[in-house]
Amino acid sequence: MEFNSRTTGVVTEVKRVWWIKVNLKAVRSHSLDGAVFPHTAVIKYTVNGREYVTKVYIPWRIVPPLKGAEVTVLYSKERPNRCMVEFNAH
């Protein structure tokens, strides 16, 4: 699917995925030493006056956006409910 249009979306919710833990250290002093977690975010965006909501997975390597932050949403003109989110650099 080709994402040929873009708009701005707003992050309404960010949650840490606690049950997926990535250990960055080989030897740890406690269970969360060197641990990082992926996140999920809920994004609201508007296309042609209609509001859409999508939930995206954010890998542990990407710093998650804060609630209320603006992100770029790429979508298809034919199916605006299908989208891809670009996280802006801090």
C-alpha cells in the first residue's frame, strides 16, 4: 500500500510494554539493571474532517514521544484509516 498523503497527529496515550524486557547488559546487579522496554502509543489524526485513532508499537531503540506530542502520520488517500507514523526527532 502506498502512503501518498501526510497529516499531523497527536499522541493521546503512551504505555510501556512491561512483559517484553530487553537486557542490554550481560551481568546485572538487579532485575531491571540495563533493561529497556518497548512502548505502544495511541495517535489521533484527522483526514477530511473525520477523526481516526491508531495504536502503534514503538521498538525499544526509539525514544517514545510524550503524551500530547505531535507526530507525522502518512496515510493512503483511498483508505485513510491505514497509516504509518513517523516520530519526529526531539
